[in-house]
Amino acid sequence: MEDYAKLRKKIYQPLQAAGIFNWDFLYKEEYALSTVYRITPQFVEEIREATRRIGQLFTRVANQLRLAPDSLFASLGLPPETWESVRLLVNQQVATTIGRFDFAYTSCGLKLLEYNSDTPTSIVESFYVNQYIADYFDCENPNQGCEQQLTKAFQQMMDDYQKSGYHIDSIAFSALDWHREDRGTAIYLMKQSGLPNAQFVPLNRISISRERVYAINPETEEQQPIDLLYRLYPLEIMAHEVDEKGFPIGSQLLRLIAEKKVAIVNPPSAFLMQSKAVQALIWNLHEQKTFFTDEEHELIETYLLPTYLDNVFRGVTPYVQKPFFGREGGGVTLFDQSGIMEATDVERKYVDQPMVYQQRVELETIETPTLKGKFQGKVLWGSFFIGGEASAIIARVDREITGDMAYYLPIVY
């Protein structure tokens, strides 16, 4: 235990001092592990091929959803404030700049659990820290070179907006200033983006009028217009935000997006795929043998799990209940075949949302050292889909439900 603690300090103190990754501890609990988990190039190739093909599938679905009636948006749980903006087309081939698929590796192969298409995290860990850890242990990093994809994707998004008629001079990257992970992720992406004259602006220093979005200078209180905004803040939460005077800043921002007065990253189309109800829609179309090609039907059958808006599993097979817009395991409940609850999110976030029901699969179990001793947990595989390309992967370890405090486990060859 003492050796592990000393090793951990040697590994993460330099990253903390550099200000690049200062959330290896979260809420006074260990988050980033000081050990490595060996995987094979064959596994990396498998998960990236699945990511590429599933990403293309979701992109095609998003392109069709843009054309759907408002009634379908309502059934997917999209707030009405978002309906006009999500119809915008920036690039038909790239519905999201930065997305992350979450997979279980089961006895039947990879199975997709969900798609974080709007505001995924674990980015710094995957694209930067994993290389640092691999170098420390003198191992090969499966994610080597993936940082370049981030730069390419941001440059492509900038070009797409400009080709669509946007005039972009001022660029801001924003997140909650007090949240170390969100702030650090936004600043890291700002540096990786290569976008000119970009600045970090905390969310509480952004002002929204009826005509523009502004960054407020903390020293002079002057307002500078923002033309392109990267925001690490979910649209379904933003839609309902109001300021201290009761002004609906969230819906106003979404109106400005719809009117093309501000560009955002991820683009609005990314939000179309964030609702887990989209997975139910895909599975329904698959069962009806409609919309998809034969190759796509085979892809869905191979990697996606049966997902429904109604509980068809009770009495048949174990299942999972998930909120439409739950994140980090929030609101997730696991049931056995007879409908008896076996595990649930202890914080009970998002429980007021509508739910989807998904066939339950078992995640692989591993044992890893931690500051508290040996930990036996389940591995969740995150696989990033960056600018239309499969990219970095990440392993997180937790108990039955992968929550906000799941361990980050560095991976190497």
C-alpha cells in the first residue's frame, strides 16, 4: 500500500504542478489510478472499427432526425427550446465534433451501452494523461497520435461554419469555473484546437442579450462579442437556465444559435443523438426491418442492445432502466429477470426524467490496486468519435454501475 501511494505521488504531482490534470483526486477520493492495464492491438482495432461504423450509423440517423416533426423531438425528450437550433445543418458528414461511445466487452463481444454525443468528458485522461502514464512505465500508448485528431476536428468545424456563412472573429471556450475537471478539459481543448485568438471564459462571465453573446472582461467589465462558443455544458440543462433577474438566458442562447448569430461546438446536431431514446428508435426501426440497409441491420444486431421506451424485459431477461439524459450513471437502475432491483445510482440523479429500458449485459471484471487496497470492479470502455473518425479509448472501473467517481485506469500495450 505504501509503495503504491509513493508511486502515485511521483506520477501525478508533476501533472498537478503543470496545471494540466489536477483532478486525479475528486471530492477527496482517488480517481486516477497509478497502474496500467494491458490490452492488445487487436482489441483496439476492434473497438475502433465498431466506433467508426456505429458513428456513421448515428450520423445518418441524426441527418434524418433534423427533418422530423416536432412531435418526434418531443417523444425523444428534447426540450422545445432546442427544436429550432437542432435542425441546423453544419456538416452532413460530421454531426458531432467530439463524441464518446461507451461499450461493454461481453462474452458476445462489444455491446454499445450509450452515446455521449453532446458534452463528453474523460478527454484529458484519454488524449494526454494516458501518453504520460505510458511513457512513465516505458510502455506503448494505444492512443498515441490521437491529439492530432482533436486539432483537425476543430479546424474542420471552423471551416464548416465559415462555409455556411458564419463570420467568426472571437472564439471562447467555456465551462463552470469552479469545476476543476470541466475547466481543465475546456482549457485543454482550447489549446489543442489551434483556433486563433481563443480565450477561456467561465460560464458566469458570459452575458447573453437579445442580439449577441458576450464575454465579460473581469477587469474592465467590458463586453466582447463571441462568434464561436465551445461550451462544456449540456443543452438540455442550458435550455431551462435563467439569470438572477429571471431572464431566460438558456432559451435566448438557443434562439441566437438557431438564428445563426453564434456558432457552438459541439454543433446543435450533436444534441439530436444525446437522448437515449434515440437508441430505442434505432432498435425499433431495426425490428421493423425498415430505413436501414442490410449491412446496417447487421451492424445493429452485432453491437447495439435491445432498447425500448416500455419495459418488455420484466419476467423475460435482466434489464437496465436509464433516464433519457442521464450522465455518469445518474439515475441508472439494474434489475434481474423478475424485476427485482439489484443496483441503483445512490445519488438518484435524473430520476424525474422519462426512462428507456435496455437489455442488461455483464461488463468484464478485473482487479486493480488502489489506495484503499485491491479493488475488484467492472470495466467500461469509452471510445471517442472525433470529427467523424474513431479515436482514443479509455477504461473506467467501478462497481455494477459506472458512476461519476469510477476509477480512471490507464491502458497500454
